[in-house]
Amino acid sequence: MAKTKVLYVEDETFLGKIVKESLESRGFQVFMESDGNRAIEAFGKSQPDVCVLDVMLPGKDGFAVADEIRIKNEDVPIIFLTAKTQTEDVVRGFTVGGNDYIRKPFSMEELIVRINNVLKKRTDLPEKANAEIVPVGKFKFHLNRQLLKSANEEKKLSFRESELLKLLCANRDRIIDRKDILNLLWGNDSFFNSRNLDVYIARLRGYLKDDESLEIITIKGIGYRFIAGY
């Protein structure tokens, strides 16, 4: 069985060595860099299954690295590691396409659980669902290709955007509890994941704005209701 490949970017030498050796002892194949500029080249060469990026890096910070990775690959999971606790930093991490956010100091057990969690979400979709094209108003939602198409344009969705839209479509015209969404797509309803959900809801609203029959309504204190013109 092939080992899970991890691109790990960390400029703290001592911490980096501990994390790398710990991951390798658990069966992961780790490609480690300490500089943001070199991380992009390492990503192209290693083609990792998951990226674990420190935010504060020399050369290019973790957010900028994630930006460039997303240009090359919209689907590979990205986990940020950082000592930053400002809400705007968390939101920025998710806005550039991060899938998870771990604050330092962290335990290896937590990191491994988070890695396995983001990888599991990539492979957890039923085969039948992946083969379907779902009509969403004037759009066609290609589940297997994570593509939202209209007569004039098409939008490639990230994995998390696709999963959220799929959940909204499956529950159209019904109220979906915010906590249920968070637990289903992120694994828990923490504050950081909640802010992440806000970002993704805003993105989907932007993608669907050209069809007035579609609306994601916020039910304050409860969740969302997706009004869809099918």
C-alpha cells in the first residue's frame, strides 16, 4: 500500500525535525521544506496527498504558498499551522483555500487526526453520487468534476465548495442546522470551522447570484435554507 505523501513546510528546525520523524514513524512519507519559495517547487516534484503549512515562513508566507498551490491544484487538502490567533488570520487562511487550521503548540495525535480527517473527506463520497449531474436553477452541477456550469460559463469548485453545495441541494427548501453542516463537512462545530463555513456560504452565493431563483437564506441562530429553482 502506497504511503500518504505529506508536504510539510516549517522554518523552526527543531520542531520540524520532530514532526517529520513522528509522521514518518506513523507511516507517512514526508517532504519537508523550511522556505516558502522552495515549497512551491517541492509541491510540483512531490505531488503530495496533503499539505501542512506553517504561516510564518521566510521568503513567502504560508498564505501565499497556499495561493500558488491552489492555482496548480484546487483539491489537495491544506492544513495551516500557526501561533496566530487573530480571527482575520483564520478567515484569511480559509479564504485562500485552507481546509483546516491548527494553532501551536499542538500534539502529534491532533495533527495526525486532522490529516486523516481531511483525507477521508476527499474519498468518502459514494460512487453513485459522484456520477450524477444535478440541475441547480439555470446551472448544471457536475458532482464528479466539481464543476458548476451555465450556458455562458463554468466554475471549477474546490472540494469543500462542492461538498457544501451538494449538501444544500440534497436538502433544498428545508432548513439545515448550522451545527449539522459543520459536523458533516468539518468534523466539529468549533469557532474556527464556523468562520470557515461563513466564507464558503459567501462564495456559493457569489457563484449562484446570476440566477434570481436561487437563494441561500440565513435562518438566524439556526442554519440555512436553500431555495432552488429546479
